[in-house]
Amino acid sequence: MVRLRPPRNRVERRAVTYWLTNELLTTLVPAVVLVVLAVLITPARPWLLLALGVELGIGLPYALVVPLWRYRVHRWEVTEDAVFTRTGWLWQEWRVAPMSRIQTVDTARGPLEQLFRLASVTVTTASAAGPLKIQGLDHELAAGLVERLTETTQANRGDAT
């Protein structure tokens, strides 16, 4: 029987910069829109500037803290028996997927991930909790991991129903 335990591997260090960039874009794009609207719509300017202040007051600290926290928390590991993950920020989730339960293994690389040479690996199982996702991996490591998991699960035909 496979037991839940802390995974050993950290995600790629570049993931911190990727997450920071992603969070800053998520914060700054709406801020620019609010500034443009405040310039163009004079009667609404005080409310738009108030919204800008709230958005930046919450968004910037979040964008600066969360990537470092995610790097500290997010872990992954693949053994001969299972895939282990730990994710989360305030609510942390530890998961284990036995090799015999794995149905599919996928990799994804969005434009920003490609810029930082990163990828995400998704391990889908028969679990109602949904797939395990390992984000922030070096793209070459992710490709090798998908190949390894595919070979292992094909050799370990189980009850992945």
C-alpha cells in the first residue's frame, strides 16, 4: 500500500519569476485600464482612482508574496509506486496517485511558461478529487517525466478505471 508522505522535489527555481510575472500582469493590466478610464471619464475619476488604489493595495503585496510562498510549499516526487504532490497557499493539499490508478499523463506550456522554459505535468487518475498537477517544472524535465510515467503505467496495468 502506498502511504501519503511529503514529496522530496522542489519545483524549478525559475518558477518563482514565472509566478511573479504572471501575478504582476494580472495586477497591472487592470490597473492600466483603470488609469486610462480615470483620464477619459472625468466624473468617475474619484471612484476609478479609489478602485485603482484598492486593486494595487491588494494586488501588489499578493503578487510579491505568493510566488515565494508557492515555491516554499510546492513539492513533487515520482517513485516506482506512485506520484506525490503538495500544493497550495493557505489551504495545502497533499496527494498521492498510485501508478495503477493513472489514466493519462499530459504536459502543457503556455506562452509565459515557454518564455521561462517551464512546463506543467497533469496526472489524471480515476479519483473524484481530480488530476494531480505539477507546475513549475523545467520543460525538459517535464518531458522526461511524462515519458517515464507513460512507460511505468503501461508496464503496471492496474485498475485505472
